[in-house]
Amino acid sequence: MKFLNLNWEFWIALKYVFSPKRERFTGIISLISIIGVALSVGALTVVNSVITGFKEAVSEKILSLNPHLSITYRNPKIRENLFKIIKKEIPPKEIISIQETSSLQGLIIFSGNPVGIILKATNLESLKKERGFKKFKIEATYLNNEKGALPIIIGEKLKERLGLSLGEKIRFISVEGFYTPFGFFPKITTFVVAGTFETGVYDYDLNLVFTSFNLFSQKFKPNNYSLEIKLKDPFKSEEFKRGILSHLDFGVHIFDWQEWNRNLFAALKMEKLGLFVVLTLMVTVSLFTIIAAMIMLVSEKKMDIAILRALGVSSKSILKIFFFCGLILSLIGVMAGLILGSSLCILLSHYPVIKLPSEVYPVEYMPVKLKILDIFIINVVAVFISVLACLYPAKKASEIIPAEILRYG
């Protein structure tokens, strides 16, 4: 078999590393060095998987709760023309949905407690089908409420904050209003709670409120509109955006989800790179213990080296023997670290137990995503550093003068 054709230097290296006759202290140092490398590589694997998982979880939330393309305009008369442009530039098979929406900022007040919200008017039946919602419940009896009360769907966090229940009436003070000889007066509207939703994203569940587009248009006469487009492949948004942009007039704007969240994804990318560099330095530091163990091994095997040299073994072969010794120790540590880190990642991905504060993170539990490419990169980096760590002690072993060792012991 092929593995039996390995150089004799490798077999001697195996004997040196695993020999039960080694000095006890040298063996302990070797074991500590392997554990240090394993823990460093394991930590690098876990942290890399957590950052990857967090990035994918955030992307999924953004893609499921936000439009992939949004065209904003003020004049409702150009709506039909915009639909024609969209139909021309985006193949129908690439579109999941197109919704006309409008939004308004303001304060809602209940029992003297004000909370700033964004009131978003859309098609509630289509919104209910979005997969980004953990829960979306509408009580039909409140949708056709008495005149003067606009039915709204509120988030669970807002419901808890104000102590609201279905059918409760609340006041809404919008940023829009009217001017009088006595100054500006905001418009005050009455809402009725007609349903609740939950996304798992704290800001959305606290500050976002939905209502029917048709009822909203009758109530507020909005001066801003948006056509929100969901695509089958969200990563084609930039390509379609360029095509639509060439047809748009002044005063009409188009945005895509990557543009809205560019800073967030850039920050996540830099964070992943920064942590990878820091933890790679941690692996490098742990490999210094490999160097220490190798230097002690060389010192322990000086007589063996001298005898081998006296028998005609070249200094190059001695270098190979001790290079293989260091490489074996390093690879054991790297492989143990990868197994440890990967096992922990698989366990955390199947049984999420680390709960994150919802006020800070858009996910409930710490996400973990183990990728083959990440494992490969970690393995290559760790092995490369290991090779560099093995060179110095191996070179020192090859430079030992056998005559002095045999004469003086």
C-alpha cells in the first residue's frame, strides 16, 4: 500500500512523538501544546461560524420583511406608467409580488404613554402571507369599524409596551398637520387595534404599524407612494434597478435592499475579517508551545541524532525527521480543534440554547452556520502556520555536530 512507501524519516518521527519511553516532562509539554492548538483552532471555527450564521440570519430577515426594490413617487397619476416600465425591465417570472404602499411617521398615545411609530399602509392580505412573520393575526370584526377609527395591526412589543388589547382605541399624532394664525397644529387621528404581528426583530415589533392601503388613502390623502417589488432572486435587484432607472423621470427614486443595508453588511464583513485575524494570531501564539516542545525533543534526542549522523545519515534527513515530528504534533492539534469546533457548531445549530437580547439583535438565539469553505480556509491557514513553526527546531536539530555529542555526552 502507498502509505507504507513513506520515507523512513517519517516512521522515526512517529516513533519519537508516540514513544512511551520519552521523558515525562517533554511529553506533558507536547500534550499541552496539542491542547493549545486544538482550543485555538476550535475557537476560530466556532467564531467564524457564528459570524457567518449571524450574517445569513440578518440577510434572511431583511429579505423576508423588506422589499427587494422600492420605487417612490409623489404623483399617483404616474402609477400605470411605472407598472409598464417594471413589466418591460423585469420578466414576470422573476417577480414574486408588487405592492403599492404609503407611510407616515408620528406618535401614538395610550394612557399618557407616547411611542414613535411608522404607519405603513399596504395590502394586508398579501402582507399576511410573507414568511418573515412569526405571527400575523387579524380580527376581521375590527377591520370595518365605526367611522373615524382606522384599523391597525401592531407588533407584539408595542402591544406589551402600552398594555393594548384587540379593540382598544388609541390616538395618533402625525407629522403632517395644518397651519393656523396661532401656529402649526398636528393632525390627530383615532386608531383601533385590529390585529397583531410578530417578526422577532425588536425595532419592527415596537415601531412598525400596518394598516389597509385603501382605508389609509381615504383618511390621510397621502403625498408619498411606493411600489415595493419582491424578486425570486434578490441578488438580481441591482441589475433590474439599472434597467428601471434609465426610464424614470425627475422626482421618482428607486432603491434596492443591498443599497439600504450596505453599511450593515460591510460592518459584518469587516467584523468577520477582524476576528479571523485576531484568532489566527491566537493560533500562532499557541503554536509557540509546539516550538518549545520540539526544542525539548531535540535536546532529549541529541544522542540519537549523533548516532544517526555517525551512521551516515545526512543533516537533511535529520531536518526531515524533526520537521515531521513538529508537523505531526501540529496536525493532531489542528484536526482535534476542527473536530471540536465543528461538533460544537453542529450542536448549537440543532439545539440553539444561547438566547440573545431582542433589543440589540434581530435574532432570538445565536445563529451558527458551518460552511465547508470556512473549514478549508481555517485548515489551510493553521497548517501553513504549523509548517513555519516546525522549521526552526528542525533546522537546529540538523545543525548538531555529532562528534561533540559523542565525546561529551
